[in-house]
Amino acid sequence: MTSPVGVRYVGATAVLRHRARRAMQLWEIGMTSHSLTRRGFRVVAARLIVLALLVLTIEPGLAQQPAPAPQPAQSAAQPEQPPPAPVPPASAPAAALPAPPPVVLAPDVSDAIARLTSTMEGAEKSLSRMQDLDDDIGKLRNDVEIVIARSTEVADDLRPRLADLRGQIEKLGPAPAKDQPPEAAAITAERARLSSEAAALDGAIKTLEVTWVRARQTIDRITDLRLQIFTRSLMERRSSPLFPGLWMDVVKDTPQVSRLVGYIVGDWLNSAWRRGPEVLALLIAALFTYLGGRTLVWRWTGHMNGARALSFFERAASATWVAPVRALPAIAAALMVYTGLDAMNLLYYPSARIAEAILRAVLMFSFVASLIATVLAPLEPQRRLVDLSDRSASRISLLLQAMAAIYSADLAITSLGRVLYLPLSISVVQSLVASLAFTGLLIGILLAPFERAGTAAEFETSRETPRWLKIPLWLAAVGIILAAVLGYVALARFAAQQILMTGVVALVATLLFLAIRAFTRDPGEASHPVGRMLEVRFGLDGPRRQQLAWLTEAALTLSLAILALPILLLQWGFSSADIRDWVKAALFGFEVGHFRISLARILIGIVLFTVLLFLTRLLQRWLRDAVLLQPRVDAGVAHSIDTAVGYAGTIVAALVAISYAGLDVTNLAIVAGALSVGIGFGLQSIVNNFVSGLILLIERPIKVGDWIVVGGEQGNVRSISVRSTEIETFDKASLIVPNSELITGRVLNWTHRNSIGRLVIKVSTAITADPKAICAVLEEVAKDHPTVLSVPKPLISFDGFNASELNFTLRVHVGDINRGLGVSTELRTTIFDRFKAMNVQLAPAPVVAAG
């Protein structure tokens, strides 16, 4: 009786053999056809190889399926064979195990492992046979990537089960030794069963890990093979166009291609003629859509014409949205024609493939041409992003748009050649003509003078400037011509395409970068739009706004680089699968030594740091506006709390960002400990000032707002940081004092505990004045002044006299010493007025003897 596995095996093999015979018939038909080209032969051969490999790989995979269990008679006939050890489910046991009973994994797990192993074996065999079939290599790589993903998924599902089994075995403990009493039979049987299941799962996981390693190795081989094929195709030399052999092949193949193209075009025109009114209406509607949309778009985007002069960043920011918007009318008209023809069932094979190629070419040309016209702006000098005159901008813009048209047409014709299987000679001539036409336009740009805007007509601009741009392009143009003449047509075409597309990608990236800078800063006013928003909505001060705006610019620029680099790599010939792997490795982790670096985690770490720092600033603002208000909280205390919250929030944000970015904080602590000796010697002063700043913030011998005297300078404390203290002198100058000097040196603080201070006013009168009357006047003036405190009482002293004068001193206390200068002036003015009313003579000025 045939087993189900055998039925599946026979059925699958029969289907595959039938497909192989059908492919052989198609191959024989194709070989007898005169229209089969070299590329068509390669495609048919590729399909034959794939089918043959499927037969070779599926048969071993099906043969590895578990066989039916042997009959008891067979087991009894072979008692001398020892039971095999448990193995992974990829290779099932050949005979039934005695005690413990054989462990068989779940059918889905066994089937998954068997399929993955079989697929990898077939992939490795296929790769050894594929040396020229790029399309099949790409399909094979996709299959191997599925194996990697699936093996990882299945292994991740099995590891928790294996961990549970090992935990249960650990709970049972080891088997008793020979000299120990035996354990219960149930425990022994349970340990044997769990050990057997654990061994089976461990073998399955190891099989999956080996499969994963083989898959990764196969991916590396595929990447190397792709590079070899790409290099070989670029460096493949054809017949030089200077020799008649190429043109003789073109003359021979042209009638056949003309008949084929004429048949396809005539057949499609006949189909379209049957629906002539509908096709005509569609074309008219598309034309009106293009013209009407172009008029509306130009009116909408041209509102800045004749307005004020725009800064460079404003022009760059507008160009990022003006360019795609102005391309929309042509794109909409092309899509309308395509969808309309498709709705009329006029896009059938091969006309559907031809229409798709033409549509892609139109979309690409529309966008690139709009981008060139927006950047150079030959009709709108106020929008122009480059410093060129109107004549130079118009000429260069026209030549660049012609290059874009040639590039788009070349891509469309190449797609048509793949659809129609055009002869090799036609494809070579097409690439040759496109390369030479592109190079001719490039030489036209190089010969055009790059006149700067505002250059007088009598001053002729050199055709060689700017040298940094034209010299490399001249070398590229000469290289393209030489490659085409020598027969390296593919290399010449590739170089011509890269000059245009790399320039377009670089131009778009530059515009986006300038738009980012325009969003985050304005160099003309040295302010930030982001910062202005933060100031208006969240009340953040200048330095903090600038920090957040800089972090925003850094994150957006990094994101732009991550987006632009894969596009450049794809344009330079790297496969999308390789780029995807590289981007995945760069974003989600690659190892450098013992460290794993992930750009995505680093970028998210920057975002986390920015968000946490922003929240810290909001908390500081709330504390200043709602909690740390005067007179409830002293200004010095409020400043200390605000500074401490700011530093604590910054440290927490940095630690969270560093930890999420993948850096181990313990490693940083180890590095900091290793650098402690160097810090102790080389950075001793900085550390000293840092510690002194912490002491100032905690002990608060000096507070913000205090009037202090340091050395020969005095003023009010404006800010205390961890490194230095800023003192604003009475001359409105900023004095920066290291914190260590304020801790270790002598500092006079007029307002350390309170603002009460004493004023000393000296008065001298003539010898004829009455001392008692003078003391009474001084005491009365002090008592009458509203600012002078009554406790402590004003003190008047008669300091002495001589032959010409009497000396007195008035000592009073005021509640705010910061107002002492004004109070002293008011007291002296009042004393002078009272002395004048009492006819008290002041002391005569001392006589200075002549030299």
C-alpha cells in the first residue's frame, strides 16, 4: 500500500516532469523561431535550469519525509541493533526506540525544518549553476531570505520550549549515584522523557542555526556573483562603431525589427480606430488638463514674483514644494491617458508593457525638468538658487532638460527592447546613440560661460570657470566618448546615466537640506523659527531655544542622509536586496569589535534626549512662574533650585539617550574610572571649579543678586554655573570669576544673610559752628528720612576738631543696601539745605602749598 508521503512525492515529481517537458517543447519552438534573440535564449534557458533544479531539490526533500513506522515483526527480526540516539526531526529515526519511547516533534515543526533544509540544499545547487542569469539570481536570493526569516522564527519558537524542559529537568535533579538508594521509577521515566524531548528540540534548533548560517553564506555568495555579473556586463566589449561589422548587423536586423514594430503599432492603431471618438475625447481631456493645470499652478506658485527680495534660505524652502507642484499637470495628464486607455481595454500585451515604459519615462522627465526649471528659474530671477545671469540660466536649463529627455527616452526604449526581444545590434546602437547625444549636450554645458548675475556686458566670463566643476565633467565626457568608440558601450551608457541621476539626487538632497536649515535658522537675523515658536508658546530663553533648534536640525539632517544614500547606491548599480540588507544592518545594528552600533537607535536616542531636555525646560519654566516666585522664595534659592533641576534633567536625558543608543553605562563608568588619574592631574582646575560650583549651589555662601566684593572689583551676582560665576559690575561689565576663587579666597558679601546695610556720612563744618546744634540737625535729618531704619538707631559722633574745622560722622542703617548710594545722596542733600538755612559755614578747603 502506498503511503501518503509516497503519493505526494510521485504527484509532485510527475507535475514537475510535465512542466520540464513543456519547457523543452517551448525551447524547441523558440530555437526554430527567427525572432529569438540572445536575451530570449537566456530567459528560456534560465527557466529550464530553474525547473530542473526544482526537480533535483524537491525529490531529496520529499525523500526525507518520515517513513511509516516498521512492523513489530521487523523489529523482532533485528534485536541486535542498538536504539539510535535522539536526532533533530530533519532526519527521522530509522527504527523505533525502546524505553524511553521515541520523541517526535510536532508535524508543523518537522515539516518546517525539512522544507528549510531542502530549500537551502536546492539553493546551493542552483547557485553553483547560475553564473549569468541575473533575474533568477534575484529570485533565488528572495527564496534564501525567506529561509533566513523562517528559520529564525521557528528557532525562536523552539527556544522557550527547550528552556522550559531544561528547567523541569533541573527541578528533578541529577540521577542518583550507584552507592545511593534508587529513586522512584516514575521520576526516572519522567527524566528520561524530558531529556529525550530536550535533546530533540536542541537538535532541531542546531539544525535551524546551521541552516541560517548556510543561508547567510549563500547570500554573501549571491552578492559576490551579482557584482561579478555587473562588472562583466559593464566591461563587456562589443564591436567598435568605427568598424563596419556593427552596422552590417544593424542593416541585417532592421527589416525584421521594422516588421515587428509595424505589426504591433498597426494592430494597436486598428484597435484604437474602432474606438476613435472615445480615444479622441480622452486625448482632448488630457490636453485641457495639462494646459489648465499648468496655468493654475503657475499662477499659484508665482505669487512671489515682484515681491520683496527673498533670502537664499527662503528661495530654497519654496523650491522644495514649487518643483513637484509644477510637475503635477504633466503627470496628471499622462496618468489620465494611461488609465483611460486601460479602461478602454486598449492596453494588452505587448502594448501594455510599452505603455508602462512610456509612462515611466514621462513621469521621470516631468519631475526632473520641473526641478531644473525651479532651481535655475530662467524666467524668474528672484527665485533663482544659483548665481547666474538670465542668459546663462536659460541656456543651461535648456541643455539640462534636453539631457533629461534623452535619459528618459533611453530608459523607455530599453524597456521596449526587453519586451520585444530586439536584436543585440539594435540595443548596442541605441545605447551608443544615447551616450553620444548625452555627451554632446554635456559638452554644450561645459562650453557655456557661467556668467554671474549682474555681470556687465563688456566683461566676458571665461568658459573654464568654475574649474572645480568643469574639469571633472570634461574628463567624464572624454571618458564616455573613448569608451563608446572602443566598444565599451554599456560602460559609456552607465557613466552617462550616472552623471545625470547622481546630479538630480544630489540636487534634491541639497534643496531639502537647505529647507531644513531655513526651517531651523535664519542667518540674516540669527534667529530660529523653531526657537521663536518655543519662545512664544513655551517661554524658553535664547540659549535653550538655540540648543533645541540645533538638535532638531541635526536629527532632520541625519534622516535626510539615511534616505538619500540608498537612492544613490541603487542608482550606482547595487541591487535593492543588498541595499536593504545594508540599510537594515546600519539602522538596526552592526558590530564593531565588541560594540553593536545601530543608527536607528542613535537617532531615536537623539530624539529622546531632545524630548527629555525640552520637558526639563518646561518644568523649569513652570517652577519659575508658579512655585519659585518672589517674595515667597528668595531669588538665590530659586536660582539654585532652577539650576539643579536643569542639570539633573540634562543628566537624566543624557543617560537615557546613551542607554537606548546601545552604549552600556557601566562601560562608561569603567572608562571614567580609568581616566580619573588623568582627570586628577590634567583637568584638576576644571574639576576644582566644578566641585566649587556644586558647593556654591548647595551651601549658598553667595547667591544670585548678592552684592559682593572680590579683590578690587565689586558688583551683583547674575548667575552661578558649575564652572564659574558671573558678576555684573556697577559699570555694567561682566566679571567671570572661577568658582574655586570664591570658595578658597576672601569675598565680601554685602547681602549674605539679609539686605540690611549701614551708611556712613562724614560732615565737616567751620570752627565757629555749635557742635550740639550740628549733632541735633544730623539726628533729625536721619529720623525724618523714610528709608533709614529706627532700629538700630542712627548714630552721630563728634570725631574731632582743629584750628579750622569740626568733624562729625552720621551712621544709619537701611533695609536695602542696594539703595545705599541713593539714600546717601538724599541725606547729604538734606544736610546741606539745613546747614544753609542755619548759616552754618562749612570747613574751608585745605590750602595746598605751592611747589
